[in-house]
Amino acid sequence: MTEAMSRRQELADAAITTLAEAGMRGLTHRAVDRVAGLPEGSCSYYFRTRQALLRAAIDRLVEVDLADLTDLADRPELSGKADLADVAEAAAGLVEYWTTNGRARMLARYELALEATRRPELRSVFVTAGSRPRLLAEHMLAAIGVPDPSRQAPVLVAYLDGLIFDHLAGAGALDLTAAELRAALLDVLRSFSLRSSSGQAAL
């Protein structure tokens, strides 16, 4: 990695932290410089406009999230035909990670997602990035034998997104223990299999 690329990544990470701590209004070039511990003007040198800074933060989020998702997909227990409990365990682990170590990234994503509803150029990046977790969910559902996993994958992703949002930024009414989270995910995965089977039978 070149020095310029390393500095850009450092600033993008600082932008994510700034978004998580101060929100969209607090995201300025100077604020990112402070969080990164760099001289004033560093961020504006690499990212001339606010739009460029927002895009850098999104691209960095996508990069790091993709690494998490790739690690999950590469688990031996999810290769070939998998067990329902193994998939529920993997999904629960991802939810737990993204609500603890990955908390700042999730909060930054919510800030950027709302901003993207008003900026079509950012929205297109979010739509493209969203295809990756859906593909992983499709892979996981196929591994446990769910018929038509491509149709069920977006529902599973929305469910996981809802759990994370409720924990970090929602009312927090669904306060699950680790065991309850795994049980809930196991129930959801079973429902996909049952719903798909009943749908096929009806046809």
C-alpha cells in the first residue's frame, strides 16, 4: 500500500469514527483531521469536497464489511450442506460483533444511509454494496437446503439489519441474551424452510 493510499484509508477510518460520534452535522474536514491526529488541512488535501469525503467513508465501510462477510462465508461449517444450528450461530456471531466491536461502523452507516436518501450518487453505492450481504445470506440459506434461497435472502438480511438497528439506535425493546438471539435466529431459519416447503406443496 502506498503512503497516499494509507493516508486516505486513515482519514476514511477517522471519518467513520467522526460520523459515529458527532453525526452528519459534525463531519467536517477539520473534525476528521482532529480524530486522525493529523495536521489541519490533511483531510481537505486528500478529499477536496464533502462529497468526496462521504464517498470515501462509504467505500471504506464496504471494504471492511466485505472482509467480515468473507471471513464468515469461508467458515468450514458453512461449506457444502450446513446444519441449521451452525448457520444460526454464524449469523448470531455477526450480529454480536457488529453491535460491539463494529458499533461505530454501524452508527456511521445509519448516518450515511439517511444522507444517501437525499443524494442519488451515494444511494447507488449503497444499493451496490447491499448486494454482497444478500449474496452471503443466499449462500447460507442454500447450505441448509432452503428452496429458492435468492427470494428469502433479502428477508433474512432485513431481519438481521433490524436486530442491529434496534440494539444500537432503536427503542431497544428486543433485548436478547446471547442464547435468546441464537434461538430466535434458529426459529427464523426454520420458518424459511417451512414456508418454502409449504409454498412448493401448494404449487
